[in-house]
Amino acid sequence: MRTRPRRTSARALALAAATALVAALAGAASAPAAQAAPPALVSAQSGRCLDVAGNDANPGAAIQIWDCNGVAGQGWTLTAAGELRAFDGTRCLDALNWGTAPGTALISWSCTGGANQRFARGANGSLVHQQSGLCVDVTNGRTANGTPVALWTCNGRDNQRWTSVATGDGGGTPPAAYPGPGVVTGSTWAHDPTVVKRPDGSYLVATTGRGIPLKTSRDRTAWTDAGAAFPNGTPWTAAHTTGDLWAPDLSYRDGQYWLYYSASSFGSRNSGIYLATSPSGNAGTWTNRGLVVSTTEASDHNAIDSDLVADAQGRLWMSYGSFWTGIKMIEIDPATGLRRGTAIHSLATRSAGIEAPDILYRDGYYYLFVSFDRCCQGADSTYRIAVGRSTSITGPYVDRAGTRMTSGGGTEILAGRGSVNGPGHSATLRDTDGDVLFYHWYTDAGDSRLGINLLGWDAAGWPYVR
């Protein structure tokens, strides 16, 4: 269920953006989206942190577990290259002497880009050394302070499971009240935003609108309009709409940008989700790859609001859906980006309204973010963001209280407050400074704005907005 976003003049948008910026600097938007302390890596067995012994920044320091205390030698950032960096990014987790045998010691060393310094998240929260295929392991499953951490054959046990916990925000403690959107400047209009980080470190956002409007940023704060994906229209979607395209989903895979987008009209289940690809992501460079999934007025759900996610085994899935019987999931063929098979899985439903799924995989869990209630009513919108999680990509997803999302469950993490109305249709991004939540919200004048905040994670592994 979606209405067309309200349009305003360029002059009005500029004035509203300036007003929003002044309010943000005055404290109304109190949660900047930039720069957070690196998260700690907490052992699932002991609750202690992956630690550089003695908080020693000199190359060669040993790696151990220790009580979590927020020092620089316990803050770890997993980079896109697979490095686990500490001490403000100056030291990397390193397999001693390029060792690849079980029992190889781990140390802190100057970052070299070598294969012995590359790790990846594995199933169930493990950290896998890419060169050896071994896991980061607390020796002999011990739990005492000072226990060495080394490489060992992956076995799925708790001494090889690590949870990322935010450190610079009260040790993973949610704030007493929802924060305001982080400071966003420049081109701030957005509806149903999706985001991808480009290989050069810049950001690309796509939104609902005619031809799928694009915007870019170098720093995730200042945004510039960048044209539209389809400046010449999309005649191939005429069976479903001749107006705005909705709810895009961006990703970057194997040197190509993938863009899923919805074609429909308000209140209709005559809807389709389409795919286009581009080598650059720039306006006018997108090639139609075809219809992925569609629904009719006879369907029990609605084919809009797509989200692509890879599971821990590398298989691709698409969640989608709006109102009616809620959120669904289908498998995607990685070779074509189109639907694979005929199976359909139900992930969540809610009689009062649910849509806009987005799934984030983190530490062995799939987190399903959704929007509850009503979008697109300007300042009267009742949108709010909720979440559930599952150890399986296809569910069942449950909220913090254990209620299944197929039974109406979902833990609220963001809702309207003050002059921030109807925040929703979120998209998550794993960035170098933490996990980031993108969404839209409405001003009191009814204009739709881009919201960006960091996510924190509490000790139980549940997200909250910072």
C-alpha cells in the first residue's frame, strides 16, 4: 500500500534543508551518522573480549581474551579487504609467520595487506582465516582472562563464536529515547532509500520517483543529486505502472551494480519487481534484465519492496511484500538475478500493516527489519521500524519477546517523535565505522527526508538506533 510521495519546489526543498540543518546543529538532530568507536569482539563462551595483550600497540603483541574495557586494543574493524584492524586502524590481526596449521598463534602486527591478515565472517558467528580456512579459537575452550587466542580447525563451538558489540555508546546500552536523524546536507529529499558503498569508498543512494532518482556522497553526510537510473522512462513496466517507480534495492556484485525496483499503483496488487544492471551505477547506464516476480489482484500478497540478501552459504534470496499476507521470500539465481524455482516462504505478517523488508546478516543471525503501519501520509504517517531475527534465512523470525513475526511479532527500534514523523522503509549498510541505518522521515510540512543513523548492538545481540 503506497501513495505517491509529495513533491515540492526546488526552492522549498532548499529552504527546508537549510532549516533542518540549523535544527540539527542546535541539537534537534542529536545523533550524527559519522565516526563511532570500533566494536569489540566478544567470545560467546566467556563474554570476554578479543584483546591485544597489555593494550600494546607495538607490532608482535599477543592476542588473548580479557574483560571488556573499551581500550583501543579491543576495538576491531573488519574491512572490506578482510583485515581485522585495531588501534585506529594501524594494527591488524595476523597469523604468526604466515602459519596455516592448527595452533598457529595470532598476534597484532602492522597492516601489510598480506593473505595471513585476512579474515571473513563464517557461519554461527565464527571468524575464518582466509588463507588457512581455520577459525579464530580461544585455546582449549578456556574462559579465564589471559587465555591465548589462536587458529584452530573450525568446529562451531562457542569458543569460536564472536559477537560484535558497540563500544563508544555506553557499552552496547540503548539510549533512553530515540535519537534524531543524523546530520544530512545537500540533496536531502528521499523516499524509500536504498544504498550501496562503491569500490572507491563513495556512496550511491536510489529512491522512489520518476525513473528512480539517484544521489551520491563522499562522506555519508553531504549528498548530491545524480540524475535518474532511467532518464528515458521504462516502457517495459507499462503492464504495472506508467508513473513513478517505487522502493528500489541496490547492491554491487562481481563488478556490476544490481537495481531491483517495483512497478505498481496505490492500493493495487497488480505489481511487478524488475531488475536492471549497470557497470558504473550512473544515471542512464542501466540495462533492463527483466521481470523477477509479479502479482495480480487475485494474489494473496503484493510484489513490491524488494530486498536482496546473500545467506551464509552464498545463496541469494529476495524478501519483498506489502500489507495483505505480508512479507515473502524467494530464491534468486546468481547468474541472472532472476527468480530461481517456484518456492515461496512467508516471513512476517501483521494485520495493521507491514512492508519494506530489509535483511542484515550479523554474527550468525539474520535480522529482518520491517516497517509497521502507514507510510506516505506526510506528517500524518504512522510508519515505524521494527525487527526480528532468525538463524535461518527463511525463518522463523522472532522478536525480542520470542513472538514469531508470522504471528504479528516485531520489536520496535524507531518511531516518530517531535518533528520527526513516520520514519520507515529502512535499508542497512555494513560500513567501516559500524552498521548504518538509512530510512526516510517526514517534516511537519509533509516533506520526505533522508535519515541516517548508526546502529548499536546490545549484549543480547539486538539492534538499536544511535
